[in-house]
Amino acid sequence: MLVKVKASALCRSDMSIYHGRPLIEGFPSGTFITGHEPSGIVSKTGPCVKGLKEGDRVALIAFIGCGHCRYCRGGEPNLCESTGVLGFTTHGADAEYIVVPERVCLPLPESLSFEIGAITTDAIGNLYSTMKSIHLVGGDLVAITGLGPMGLSGVITAVSMGATVIGIDPVEDRLKRARELGAHYVINPQQPDILESIKAISKNGVDKSVECSGVESAINLALDITKNMEWWPRSAKLVRKKYRLNQARSSSGRSSHIWGPGILTLMNGKK
């Protein structure tokens, strides 16, 4: 189907292409159209399109899976062995139009602008999927390390789901923004007594951790402060990370089938 692009967000990973070190290997920099976070209006549909029609507002997910494997059928095309990625391994959405299969198009509510729609699949879809995968519930104490755009989206999502949120980042402006978005506590990890600061909030550690920075020290901190994980030796952290993802999880990937509930959670305050 042909989609007229109305908005296309600029992601930090797009800058990796600009600098010649693409986060996802695909075409050489400068030889393809970038843009993996778009929204727009359906302009034309092919004969196999069943659920959408011309004029529908849509947000597009970046991953184009085969559509047939168990991951694609389960709403996780990012795990498909033959997945393509808009703006990396196939032409992206920094253009007037883009051709995509129907399965990557998600209906966009009229109440959301195209600009908001463009960032929801990555920022909101990723973090809502992560929160659901760790079974976050109201009353949980969750730490979010790294308060860039993804981490701040995690703050919004976790607060909307009823959790108590600790935001952790070395940048004071980000801590301030996290507070404004609903974080109950904010902590600068560069202070010498960060573990004591966490214990002052909960002496046994947090219930869940979500790591959004990709920085090794932040990953280890997330593991250190999560309940029932502090007794693991430092040398076993890669092992414990593998087997304890229900407690401490990285915010990578998304489940497209829960994007809609994620949006509704934020719009309506539903759990």
C-alpha cells in the first residue's frame, strides 16, 4: 500500500547513519532514504489489503517481517529471521510517499497528531511492550536507567500503569524532566552513595528495572538494585541478566499487537 507521509521522526539511531556507522547494517550511508518512525495517510491500496482503506490515518512500525513465521504472527516482527527495517535495510519514510505492506500500518486515532503518531511506535510501543513483558502492575517500584527520549517514555508509561517510578540519569535536566512527567523519585548515579539512596526508598531494592541507556554501568546498576539479584557475583552478571529478564529488562524491540492498548493506556489512564 502507498502511504502519504505526514510526519517522520528523527531518531538518535538515524544519526548513526549520518556518521557512517549505522546501528543496523544495510545500504551504505548516503545511498538510500532514511526514516523509520513515520505516520501518514493511506493513499492507495493493493488488491490484498483488507483492513485499511484510502484516507485512513496510520502510524508505521519500522520492522517488516515475513508475515508468516511464529514471531510475525505473534506481533514481534523485530524477531523475524528475515525482517527488514525501514530506513536501514530498505528505503525509509523521509520522503513524500512510502510503499509498505498492510501489516506494518497501525490505525492512528483522530485525537493524536501525526507528529505524536510518528514517535509512538518506537517510544511508546517499545516501552509499553517492555512494561507488559515484565508484568508491571500498580504498586510496583520500578527503576528506569537512562532518561533520554526512550527512558522518559518509560516514565510516562510506568506512571500511567500505576507504578512508583525512580528515574536515574547523570544529566540534571533529564532528571528535572522526569519529575515533570511523573517520576516519584529521581537520582543522579554519579553520586557516591547511589545504592544507599535506593535503599532509603526501598531497603530491599526495586521490584523491576528497565534499562534505556545501553551504558554498561547503567546495566549493572539496574541489576544491582533489583530485588533478589544483589547476591549474584559480578562475574555472573551476564548469566543472571539472561535468566532474570522478568525483573531487569532492556527496552529493545516491541510487540506491534499491543501498540493499541499502549496508546489507550496513555490516553485514558487505564491499567
